[in-house]
Amino acid sequence: MNDVHIGKGNLAGKGVYASRAFKKGEIVKYYNIKALSPEDAQNLSEDDRNSTHTRNGITYLYGGPDRYTNHSDTPNTIQDFER
């Protein structure tokens, strides 16, 4: 995690920021996500529930620092679900 760091932000008071310049097409970070069963998703704490996203009918729990990755109307990175 040397290439990114957690600092103050608008998502739970934290955000993820680049610690260096990245080249176009370079991977900034890999996501640490866990697929949840419907039962596991229902039993999450409120904090963890706020750190989930559903894609193709599967709910994923995002770990740190991923849960603090903010969303932007003008993003300069994208999530690549193929790589």
C-alpha cells in the first residue's frame, strides 16, 4: 500500500489518495473484496453494510483501504472488473 494512503475525506471521514504519480493505464491498487452469502450480508454491522456494493446480484464487502475510495463526478481512475 505504499502507492496510496488513507487521509481525511468525505466517506466515513476518510479517503484514499495517491502517494505518487501514476502513468495512464497503470494499476493504482487492487481491491480487497469478499463475496458474501445473503445470510452474511444480512448479519453485517452498520459500518460494514455501508462498505458493500452489489454487482451482478452478488454483494461484496470492501476492506480497507478500498472502503474509503471516494466516488467522483469526474473520476481519474476506473474499476477494471476484467483484470
